[in-house]
Amino acid sequence: MQLDFRKYTPADAPVIRRLVSGQPYRSCDFTVGGLLLWADYYGYEFAVADDTLFVRGRAEDGRPAYLLPVGALPPVQGVAALCGYCRARGEKPLLSFVPQEAAEAVAARIPCRLEQQAGWSDYLYLRQRLAELPGNALHRKRNRVNKFKRDFPDHGFERLGGANLDEAAAFFESLRAAEDRSDARLTYEAGLIAAALGRFSEFGFVGGLLRVGGRPVALTVGDVVGDTLYVHIEKASRAFEGAYEAINALFAASFGDEVVYVNREEDLGLEGLRQAKLSYHPAFLQHKFTAICLHPDELACKDLWMKSFGDEEQFADSFIMRYYSRERMLTAEIEGRTAAMLHLVPFDTELGRTTYIYAVATDPAFRGRGLASQLMREAMQAVAERGDDAAFLIPTPGQEWLHGFYGRFGFDGAVPTEFVTPDGFDFGTGDTATDLAMVWRRDPSAPLPGKLTATYRK
């Protein structure tokens, strides 16, 4: 499938709205606001193929990351197409913000590693409950709204749009004047709100403005997709007690039965925000996952890893997701299976450009055939051809015979080793006391260092 990603243009808004309107997940990431307001932050680019929306952005570590394709293609078919696109570009297919229902459906058909994204679950509420605040569970919220109405009898609520957009923007700027402008998060949020108000009609937003004595005291901006209202922005003056609760209830009440749910988005892992969202008693949370789709080579690596080492599955997945490269893995194949493997991982050490020979493993069914020796010879040839200054490995603790085995290939010593990686991944044994490296040097007369500090080289 041909995917031509490009930046957003105003002409794209109706197309994006049409394609996300059929998504059944009620996730804020599949709304015009969720996509276009955050386009710069996540580096979103858009492509449409087979009447399906594909979105490419970037993960926190800078890797390309994609959203679940939405539109005419079923999720599994869309993800399969995305996997083909990524592999043709030499990328690992990484998806972010995948709704739980879709993540489970995809994982049942396409081998992938799922990991829940803490702090990114959407909170969904029944609209009618937010509007009426019934029962004992919501009596405190109801009391605050009623107190606001008593304290400010000249209040009024109106829908946002047209002539009052400029007033809303001026009101927000007045709130901004009291904020810490050195806070990067608040600065980005301010730009986001300005964009929401400035492009309100272009994006097809809905909103509300709460006044007291004719002056704005609270505003909200949202998006309706299907049966759900998504609240992207909510701001109020703290000088008017209960204004937040009031605009929340009045905005929900301004819609009819066509809106069943209100999505008030994520808590971002902030405890105060989590408690505030829970205090409204959500109907349910829409959990989200990252999904790394695995290539057959990666599956073979993982299968052999789990047979050979006592590691947890999550550790093997972490290596494959972050550091695996088919070009750096040497394998021996027997009967169509990966019978043995090792990985050549690039590092810089006190010795210069250094290769770490990692995860040397042989399938128990094929041991005793010299496969590890074959791969070690190939590894040392690769190290020599690349012109590396050194290579090192860490024999499995307690397997003393390995010292003699690796010694045959020019490795010696027991050098304490520390690993430095971008994400803290531990390439050692899990116990720094046993991270003792045997070292091969291009110049055998060069002395062994007292310690190795191995810094991962991309």
C-alpha cells in the first residue's frame, strides 16, 4: 500500500472528521481536536489510503510512531498495511494510543507486544449524569453548582462561536497573565488554546462560555464525534467559586440525547488530576496501549531467547523493541528454524570502538553441534572487517567452562563493566558484581583497563 504522509492543511479537516466519525472506541486521540491541536507536539503527519486515515508521529524517544488506522479498513487489515509500510522503510512498526478493544483484536491476529500506557486512559461519563449530578455520590459537585448559582444570580451560559470567540480569547489572556510564563507546559497549553479559539470554525468545534454580570468567567471547547462529546479545553477564573463545576454541568446540559457520553480525556499520571476526574465517578475508562508488531525474525529471536535464558518475557521484548537489529544478529539455521544466535551490539569504551557480543544462545535441541563456535568465528570476522578496536562479552555467571570456550577466540580477563544506555536497559547479568567482561583487543599487547564503561552507540 502506498502511504504518502504530509502535514495538515485546512482542506484536510472535513476529511479527517469524516474518517474518525465511524471509530467505535470513544478515544480522544481519534477526534479533530486530538489530532490537529496536538499535531505539532507529536509531529503528526497524515495519509489517506483505501478511505482510511493513517497518522504518523514520533514517540518520546524520537522514533516514528503511528496511530491505529481508522476508516474503511478493519483494524487488523489497517495495521497489517502499516507493518508492510514500516518494514519497507526499515522501521519497527510502533503504534501508540491504541484503544484496548482494538489492541486485543490486533494482537490476536498479528504477533505484537502490548504495553498499557499509564496515565493515558480516557475518562468517560454519562452526559446526563454530568448535567444533572444526581444522587449522593455527586452531591458535593451538585452543591458547588447550586452555590455558584446562588452567589452569582446574574450568571448566564451560552454556546461558544461567532461573535463571542474574541471575548473568550481575551478572557483566556487575562487568566494567562497570572500564570508562570516560564513553565514550558503552560506555554504550550496556551498556544493550544489560542489555536482552538482561532480555528474554532475550521475544526468544527463546539464550546461554551459562562458569564457573571456579562463578563466571561469560564470557557470550554470540545468536539462531538458519534455519540460522544470530547472536552478538550476547560478554563475558569478561581475568583468565582464553583465556576469549573458550573460550566462542566451547563455544557453537558446544552446537548440532547444524541450525546450519550462525555470524554474528559486523560489524567497524564498526575495524582491531583486523577482524583479530580474520579470524583465525577466515570462510567468507564478507555485504556490505551503501545503495540510493537514483530517480524518473523524477531519472533524467532524471542522464541530462542525464552528457551535459552531465564529472563522474563518482558525483558526479551524490551531488547527486541529497542535494540534488536537483523543486520546485527548472526544465526545458524537448521531444519528451517533458528537454532543458534548472537548479537553484535555497538558500544564505545575506554578501548575505543567496541562490539559487545550479547545473548549467545543455542536451542537445547541442537546443542553439541558446534553452532556457537561457528557463530563466534563469524562474529570475530565481522569485528575484524569493521575495524573495531575491541570486543567484549560477559560469560554467564557460574558457567566456568565458558572462560575456556571464549578464550579460544582471543578473549581474556574479568573486567568490571558498567553499561550506559539511553533508556537504562541493562545489558549485564542483572547483578553488577557479576558484570565481569572478557575482552578481545585488536592489539593484544594493549593492557586491559581496570574498568569498562560501555556507552551504547546508535
